[in-house]
Amino acid sequence: MTHLSVEMLAAESVEPITSAGHAQLGIAVLAGIAVIVLLITKFKLHAFLALTVGSLALGAFAGAPLDKAIASFTAGLGSTVAGVGVLIALGAILGKLLADSGGADQIVDTILAKAGGRAMPWAMVLIASVIGLPLFFEVGIVLLIPVVLMVAKRGNYSLMRIGIPALAGLSVMHGLIPPHPGPLVAIDAVEANLGVTLALGVLVAIPTVVIAGPLFSKVAARWVDVPAPEKMIPQRPSEDLEKRPGFGATVATVLLPVVLMLAKALVDIVIDDPEATVQRVFDVIGSPLIALLAAVIVGMFTLGRAAGFTKDRLSTTVEKSLAPIAGVLMIVGAGGGFKQTLIDVGVGQMILDFSKDWSIPALLLAWLIAVAIRLATGSATVATISAAGLVAPLAADMSTSHTALLVLAIGAGSLFFSHVNDAGFWLVKEYFGLDVGQTIKTWSVMETIISVVAGGLVLLLSLII
């Protein structure tokens, strides 16, 4: 796996491919991002193409030779896809197995059967958080929307009282918890410890999701009191199946990669001897590649075979899971190319100098940069990748825990105020039958709460650990 070390990133940013001053670099960054925003929003160009053109524009505005800008972009794209491409693919396979086998429905139905009344919003946030671990945000929404609408209709609940906790659970997982693409790329860019990032991410995620989910849903339900739209209730995946996997086996399969990665982090802390046999074993089984691969293989039996899937059906499920992620992979890769171009033209060093001159804490600076890119591009993943590239040099002198917090600060900033340039905004609007104003008062405000609360918790943790 081709990783760029923090030392290499810092070194490359000290000797950039252009001799531009800070003012020119600042203008080049703004112009590069403006090109990306314009292409995505005005010309409706795919984010992969927009990031590619924007990266080359950035190099040109910074005064870098075009051949070197192209080399930077392709090197960044290659290293990013090499670092996280397989993990995104394995996560997609696990998510598809969970959905198609009826495992997700089994988790939903089991928890809902034990919850009722005031406990229902809490049940929804729990369901969304568990299911959201291996699933991409968009897939999670499509999977959970039928449940949200049915629960709201049958239990006569406000749609927002049930929907906001589900959306909060999915969104927090998407922004803060690996193996989602954004956090994985940020971990790769700043060379953070995945296990420590995962552990601290869970620590930040729990209070964040409680505040933005069940608690905020009370306010959202008063602001926007709408019934569940009947026409939007689609068929659930398991309705065509004769049997479904068991609840315990499904939850165990979903949590397996998380447990393995956290176990590795714990062993690293307790033993702290790279030559020790136990640590070497856990370094292997707790690596994200092996942890996710193990979950996929186990899932073929605990989910696929338990649902009565034949070998051909399992093969088809895996095949179908990979096609939709081509776009995600290319966007992530192009984001990595943009990140590397930013570093190679010297923007990383400029950020380093800026943070020293203005005495802005590195974690707050990372959050603010991610917020700015999120507001401009609408994409949490693009915001995470770009911000990670910009602040990577800041991680050079950080401790393991603070490097992990840097990743979480970027992830928190990337979720700030989703609005009309975000695909997720329109997905929520259409599924819930809202108008633009109602979507802003509920979904957009919820995303902002997640961003601010998670960012605040990250800064608080940085003072303690």
C-alpha cells in the first residue's frame, strides 16, 4: 500500500513545485475551489471531472508547470485509491449482504419490537447507528426510509420525531467513523492510528448523535409537523425472502471489523512492543483490510447462507455491490489528487505558517477549513479529503491521540450545514415529502448541530488527553 508519510508531506510542502508567494497561493486555492464549485453547481459536472479540472486549474493559478501538476494529481489519485479503494469495496460488499439478506430488516424489526412510545426515537438512532457502520450514507437512507415512514404512520408519530434520529445516526457514522470513505482517507492523509481514531470517534459520536437525534427531533417536530408521505413507502428487501438471518449473528457480523480494529488499538497500547508475537498477530487481524475481509467472509455464511442464498446468488450480490461504488471510488481518488496538488504547490506549508502566525489551534483550523469546503462544494467526502491534504503538515509534531482528533475535527467540519448543493439534501427532501424551507429547518440544522457538537467535543478532548 503506497502511503505518504507525514514527514514526506511536510518535506514536499517545504520544497513545492512552484515558487509562488503566500498571496498567490491563497488566490490559487480559492480559484481552484471556485472552479470545482462552479463546475459541480452551475454546469452539473460529475464531481470526479470537476476535481480533476480544478486540480489542474489550481496548479496553473499557482504557477506550477503543467506536467508537474499532472504528476502531482495522478500520484495523489493513485496513493489514495491504493490506500482506501479495497476497503471501500469490502465495505460495499458487507453493506449489500446486510441489505439483501434481510439482516438489516432483522435488526430493525427486533429493536422496534422491544421499543415503543417515548423510546421509539432512541430505538431509531440505535438502529441507524448500527446499520450505518458498514453502509454508505445514501444506501443507509434508502434502507431506513421505509422503516421510518412505516413507524411514523403506524405509531402515529411526527415524521421528524422518527426521521431525525435515523438521519443523525447515519450522518454521524458517515462523517466520523471508519470504514466510511471520508474518515479513511483523512486517516491515510495525516497518518493517524486507525484504532485510536475509531475509539475516539465512537466516544465523540455517542453524545453527538444523542443531541442531534432524539433531543433535536423534539424541536424539529414542532418546527415541521408533517405526516409520512404514503407514496414514498417502497418495498423492503426481505419481503421476498423465505427466511432471514438471526439478530445476534447479524449484529455480530456488522460489529466484527470494529471489534477487531479496536482490539488492535488496545493491544498496541497495553503491550507497546512491535516485536511481541501477540502485538504482531493483532497488527494483522486488526488491520482494516483483514478486519473487513473477515467480516465479508463471515457475512457470506451468517447473512447470505442464513437467508438461503445459493452460491450463484451470493456471487451476484457481491457483483451488484461493486458497480455503484465506481463513482465513489473515482471521486475519492480525484479528491486525493486534488489534495496532493495542494500539498505539492506549497499550500500545506502556507497553512502551517498561517497557523503559527495567527495562533489558531490546529484542530479548530482543520474544522474551519472543512466547513468552508463543505459549504462550497456540498460534499462531505470532498471536504474531508481536501481539508486533510491542507492540514496534513500540522500532524507532524502531534501525538497519536491528537492526530486522531485532527481526523475527527475534519470529519465534524465536513458535515456542517448541508444545503442545496448537497445530494443528501435533495434525497431527504424528496423521501420525506418536504419543501426546501422545511428541509433546511430540519435536515440542514441537524447537520450543523452534529458538526458543532462533534467539533466542540474534539476540542474538549484535546485539552484532556
